[in-house]
Amino acid sequence: MQVLIIGGGGFLGRRLARELLANGGLYQGELRHMILLDKSFPESKTNDDRVEYIEADFNNEAVIRNALRHRPELIFHLAAIVSGEAEKNFDLGMRINFHGTLQLLEQCRALHHHPRIVFASSCAVFGGDVSKTIHDETGPKPRSSYGTQKAMVELLMNDYSRRGFVDARSLRLPTIAIRPGKPNAATSSFVSAIIREPLAGQRATYPVPLKTEVWIQSPKRVVQNFIHAANLEERLLGDDRMINLPGLTTTIEALIRALEKIADPGITRLIVHEPDAFLEGIVLTWPPRFHTERANTLGFVRDNSAEEVIKSYIVEEGITMGSTK
Amino acid sequence: MQVLIIGGGGFLGRRLARELLANGGLYQGELRHMILLDKSFPESKTNDDRVEYIEADFNNEAVIRNALRHRPELIFHLAAIVSGEAEKNFDLGMRINFHGTLQLLEQCRALHHHPRIVFASSCAVFGGDVSKTIHDETGPKPRSSYGTQKAMVELLMNDYSRRGFVDARSLRLPTIAIRPGKPNAATSSFVSAIIREPLAGQRATYPVPLKTEVWIQSPKRVVQNFIHAANLEERLLGDDRMINLPGLTTTIEALIRALEKIADPGITRLIVHEPDAFLEGIVLTWPPRFHTERANTLGFVRDNSAEEVIKSYIVEEGITMGSTK
């Protein structure tokens, strides 16, 4: 089968590609060819001859046409202008997060072959009174342009699926932690940084109060959930393709305590509260508590504890610690 | 003040214009100039010199620019490709209902004067399990392209308001009944027809079972609610501009029984069940039961009974009946 990963140069896209190339696991059949589309590929490229790279801006008609030329049966769409950047640059966010995706859907529609699309949406579609638990029927009330653009695309994915143009499933991702590499412009970037940087002997800051609850999922579980979504039969989803992934509700404090247990207790001296009104203004509008009945029934997976999330990072990224218990 | 009514040639737009010209009632001040924009004006034009007509397609950059040239403080946006038409012609619905409105918002943003917008959205944003009562926090799950396009625009209205580009309020209208005039391509058109046509001695059909519940509001109440929405202070709305209007839950059967009471009992011979799979497929996905706490608190109004709705039509439209009790 033909697979396209849009955002295939990003952190999750690379992991997903590696997993599919190494272990397959797609019920639709053997992976024959995979296109990774992204504006840049920071890591060294594979020499697996099933893989083709397209290095270009996603929001371009000719680029999308080229990426779809083999009529992929399965498309993972992970490309986005992240939350902080989309809030600061409204036009850029609209262009990539919304119009680029609409362009993709329109070209898929023109293919007349009903490709399956796994779309990386976000729990940032929610907002408002975050003291309430989010249920499957709770409506998006985004308090960011990023969340707005994701919620609009989810509606398109539903309608294009209902009309039979595509077969989409929109996964509302929790905050991904722990992300390897460098901080990015996502407003949730600090959730990873407060674990990752101290483990590398570096200082890290968090912009919100210590008791702030967050809704997280490890990269390992997210990749599992992407592949699971690709394997779900369409009849199980009906006309509603929006799925709140099952995450873990934890706090900044619990993450720091778990890090202390895993690493040197002195490590927490590297983690400092540095309030930031801009980040608070967005992060504190993301609800941290969900009941994800539908996703549970459909077989999506979650992490069980802050410790598990940190250990998963250490194992997956091969982190060596100077001083561990 | 300057007022613009987009869709000012339509049935609700005309009524709204008449009401504003006759009675004013806008807290922002005296109505000095009103532009009515629509693709056609089927009724005779007023000679009120405060009124200017623009007869053009709404989805056109130059047309919108012209309509905004006086920098209106208040814009009512009622223009739409109706549900049945948007379902049959996907591209047309997207062009007018979505892209046209996005264009309007972009030009409002460029005005840098934060115009107030009252947007006619629709309860067709809801769908799915219609046995459940819709609450203020229930999420849109449209089962029509019309509902999808309305839900996407609501998200835009929220985000453009949150960013301070405009000051919007999206009213989710129940099915409007009783509409005067001819049947239109709205899939709910029959709800009006089964009352209107028999009162004119004509036959009418309904495509859904007699016990089907509908969520309705009379034109009189809708116009009151449009004006009320225009008068609400922005601080009462916060970042959430989506409002489920308070309607009346009734049934096809209750409407027919009320008509019998008001008119000649024999009138019901003119009303015939004629199943229509296309119409059923859309109408039966619209939930008929709402708890509209927020709208009630904000002071929006409703109709109290099927009889009141029918009598309102008879009085407002000056209907004379051959044989009444």
C-alpha cells in the first residue's frame, strides 16, 4: 500500500514513519511506498528504498498534487503551525492549519478513491470553563487560533467523510510529553522541557503554577494511537470522526516529583517557576480532565503515570543519567 | 449609526429592516443609514431615504468592500445557501456559506473598527443522537454540509471576536415557522408549508412521520432576538459568542391539531404524509430538544405554543380565512 505522512519531518512524523517501516502493522496490507512531506528534514534520511522525501511547504497546490500522485490509500496529516506561533501570526496559522488542509481535502476528493486520513487534531479545541470534565459530546470552545483552526478542520473531516469523499478520523491529541530535542513554539513546550532539560543537566522553567493540571500522552502512545486509528474499520466510526484520545491527568508538581524519584533528588534545583502571561493565557484554557469513553471502547491507549511517561522517554531516547538511583 | 443587512432581500432580512426602520430600538443610537445587500429583492423597495440597496452576489470581494464603505457599526449577516441546496451543491454551499463569510470577516478585520456582527447560524449544527437534549456545552456534530459550514463560521466568529477584530454573536436559529410565501429549498420548508398552504386552500405534504418533533421559532420572535443580540453588551458574552436560541419543541401532529382548532377542522384533509428519504435523512438528524439556559439568562425570547405560532403568522401576514371558528 501507499502511505503519505504530511509533517513527516517532524518529531512525531519521523517516529511514526520509523515504526511503520520497521514493524508495519497496517491491516490494509504491506507498505510498498511511503512519501514523507515536510518543509525540512532535520534528521538524516533513511536509505530504505520504500521512502521518498518531498521537501516543500505543505500549503501549495502543486506540492499536494505531487504528494498524492500515487493515490495513497492512507494519509497521516500531522503538519501544523504550532499553538504559540499560530497565536502570534494569525494569517500564517490560517494559511497552513486551515487553508492548506482544505486544499488537501479538495485534492483527495478529486482523486475519487476515498483515501483514509488520520488527522492530528488537538485538545486545544477545548477551552473556557476548564474546571469541568470534557466528555465525548462536549463542544469545542477554543481560546486560541490554533484550536479554532483545528476545530474547523475536524468539521471538514467529518463532512468530507459523511459525503464519501474521504475516510477521515481526527484524533484530539493531549499535550505530548516528553518531547525530545529542543523547545519549540508550542505553548505546551515547557511540559517536556522541565523533564528533558534537567536530565541533560540544563535549567528549565515553567510558566504556570505548580498545581496546574495537564492532560498528557507520551510519544510512544501517540504513535500507537495513530496506527490504531489507521486500522479502525470505518463502520465503527459512523458519521462522527472526532475522537478525544485517552491521556493522563497529572500536574507540573507530580511530573517534578516523579523525576526526583527516577533521577537525583537534587535535580529539581534546575526547575524554576518563571511566570509568563502569554503562555498562561493559553495553557490555562486547556481542560486537563476528560472522560474518553468512546476512545476507550475503540481501543485507543493511554499512559498510566507520570513516572511511566518519564521512563518511556528515558528508554526510547536512550538517555543516560549521570546520577540515578 | 450605520447598519448593514447581508441577506436583506430575504424573508427575515426584510422583516428585520422594516422593524429597524419603523421602531429603531438599537441602543447604539439612531439609525442614519442602512444598506441592504442581497442577490435580488423580490419585494417592492422602500422609498425611505435612509435605505440603500446593493443587488449583487454576497461572495465577491468588491461587493463586500462596497457594502462596508461607510464602516457600519452593526452588521446582520443572514445570507446563506439553505440546507437542501447546500447538501445538493457542495461547492456552492462552501463558496457562499463559508468562504463568503470568511471574506466578510477579513474585510471587517481590515476596517480596524471592531464592528458588531449578528450572525444567523442554525441548530442544524447539531446532529447525531437526537434523542438527547442539547445543552449549551453540547458540541456541534452536523449531519449536513449546511450545518458544517455554519459551525465553521461560528468558530471563526468566536476567534475573530476573541482577537478583537470584530464583536460577533452567532445565533443558532431553530426552524423558522411559519414562513410566508413559497416553499424554499430549506429541508425544513414543509414545517411552514403544512400550515401556510392549507390556510390558502392549498394542499401540503410533510415528508417525516407525524410524531416527529421539531424545534421552531416564529419570524416575529426571531426578529426580536436579532435586535436583542445587537443590543447585548460585549462583556456579557466573553469569549463565547455561540448562542442556542430558545425555541419551542412541538410535533408535526401538534401543529396540525393547533391549525384545526384555529381554522376549520376539515382543513387537515389538505395535509398529506408523503415520505421523502432525502428530506428525512437531514431533518431527522436535527435534535428537537434544547435546554437554553444561557439564552434565557441573556434575555432572548421564545414562542409558547403551536397555537401562538400559527396565530402570530395569521396576524402578522394579515391572512384572511374562508372558514374559521
